[in-house]
Amino acid sequence: MIRILKYGEVTKEEILSRALPTVNVEETVASILATVRREGDAALYRYTEQFDGVRLSALAVSEEEIEEAMALVEPRFLEILQRAAENIRAFHERQVRNSFILNQQNGVVIGQKVIPVDRAGLYVPGGTAAYPSTVLMDAIPAKIAGCPEVVMVTPPGRDGKVNPAILAAARVAGIDRIFKVGGAQAIAALAFGTESVPKVDKIVGPGNAFVAEAKKQVFGTVSIDMIAGPSEILILADGKTNPRHAAADLLSQAEHDRMASAVLVTDSEALAKAVQTELEVQIPLLERAEIARESIDRNGKIIVMPTLREAIEVANDLAPEHLELCVDNPFDYLDAIRHAGSIFMGRNCPEALGDYFAGPNHTLPTSGTARFSSPLSVDDFVKKTQYTYYTREALGRVAEDVAFFARKEGLTAHARSAVIRLEDE
């Protein structure tokens, strides 16, 4: 049963505590990365047989496999994929940054170029659940950014095939190449390249502890989006909130995995008790009831605060991945929410809208990192470079100032380079 913690009866540390992963996979992942870097495709085939239970004859997904998948997917799901993709594109197109140039007077030009990365790599989880929504969320911003090539890796099933829904989403999103490989070995392939899988410049997408650790270890060789932790939801609710709705929304994240975190923060003790009761009613009804039960019992909590404003401060301290603001006039409180990956406003906005359909990205900072990081966006797939132009006359006006500054840092060669051009006629 979920715990109820009352302000003043427990410590702040208990209120703000988070479940931490207990599995140490650092050495295992390091070994996998080194092996793939050394052996290439041979290691990918071997690890796929070892971890996924399937012996593949090819790593790349063929056009025939994609067409077969498209034929297997229900027409209604294809229509929903298309509509969701339209919403995601509409939102992310507003994120596009432009290059700029400043033509200053007196012979000075400065500017910035915004350039997409040459190749983006997307990791899409498999295993206990397949996530075509992640395909859309990760690929569409990359395409809007202008990436020339977007590559996807995802684990195969025991039949050697990729889930048809995943391939259908990849076709809708415009992914260029797909490979049947998962886990840390897939991250290694994207980071270092193999005979089949091309090396990429940026790796994005969520995964299990092995995938997260692999992304952490290859950072620097390639860029990554974030180190994703367990899924999280925090519901900020007043006493008018329907406890059935709040319980259902908590369970929408608890069913992800046993380490997921579902938290309700409220100023109503009556709501707290009602939600606690309602969770016990709804958990047995879930297909993934065993996972949700462990998540709720281990990591779930209901925090009762004296006022809604104090509840908001708890939410800011926790900086959750998903935050539902279940109050009558949510926009009145929006400015007070400083730290959250994505905010769902009002009583009719379940977090599931963001997972699948609304448009904002669902690849979000977890484990409190929303205090300093952001959802996946078009910005993740571009880089910026600067340029500077001075005429000889413009240089002459500032060269002695530059040299003076350089000497203050003890860098006389810097100083010399600033004035030497002025000595030559």
C-alpha cells in the first residue's frame, strides 16, 4: 500500500527521498563496449543471441520487413500515428533556431551558424514493452533540425523481427536506417560504428540500466541527450480532485517498471486517504499489476502539506519528470512551477496525453535533473559555430587592448599575435 507522509510528522529528507537503482552495471557495460569496439558486427551478433535469444542473419531491417510490418498494423493505429506525428511536428517546428549575423560598423562582422549534426542515433527500447511513441518523439525533432541521416536501433524479438508497431512508427517519422540490436551493445555500435551500423554524432532515447550506463560511458566520443532514470510522475492536487482519476494517473507511470516513482502532493488529507484506497481497487485490474504493485509499494508516496503553495515547493524540490497540476485554474500556478520536465495542466490532462499525442516531447529529464536540464527538442540535434571578421583598420583600433588583456594572463604570444599585423606595412 502506498505510504501517506504528513508534513511535520516526517523529516524533509523522507519527503524528498527517491528510490535509487541498486544494480551496479558499470563493469559489465564497459566490457560490452570494449568488445563491440574491438570486434564490430561479430560482437553484435553474439550479444543478440546471448541476451535476446535470437540468431540473426542480418542486422539491418530490410525494406521488405518494413512493408510487411506496415501490412500487419491496424489501419486505425496507422491513422493515430499520423495524427500524433502531425502534433509533434507542429510543436517542434516552433523550436527551430536561426543563424544570425551582426554587421557592426567600422569593419566588424560577427555571427553564428546553426548546423544539424550529420547523423543522429535513436535508441528505442524493447523487452517488456515496445514504444512506437518514442520513435516519433525522438525522430521527428531530428528531422526538423535537418539531420541528413537518422539511424534507429531496437532489440529484435525471439522471431528475429522488430515489433511491427515500431517499424510503422519509423516509417511515419521518416527514419533512414534501422538495425536489430539492443542493450549496451547497440549504444556501442552507434558510438564507435561497426561494419553494418554507422557511427553517429548524437545518441538519444531511453533504456534500461545497461543502456543508461552505456550512454554515460560513451559520452565524449559522441553526444547524448541525457542519462534517463526510472519513470516518474508527481500529481499536485487540491481537495476537489477526483481520487479515481489521481489513482489512475499514478498507475500510468507505476506500470512502467518496478523502480518507477508515483507521488501525490496535496493539501487535502481526505484526498490522500481516498487515493490510497482507490489504488488498492485499481491495481488488481491492470495487466501489469505485479509491476505496478511493487512500484507503488516501494517507491510511491502521498505527501500531505498544509497549503497548496507549500505543496508546490515540494514539487519544485523534487523536480519530477512529469507533473500534473490538478486544480481549478492551473494557469494561475504555472509561474510558480520552476522545475519539472513536462507540466500537465488542469483536471482533464492526464500524463498519457503527453506520452502519445499532444505534441510536446515525452523524452524528459528524470531523477531531479529537471532542475537544470530540458526535454528532448530540436536543439538536441543541432550545434552552433561562431565566426568573426575584422578589417585591418578595425583590428588596429583594438589590438593594443587585446594585447594588454593577454599580458594580464601571462600569454605574451597571444599579445604578439594581436599587434604583429600592424607592424607590417
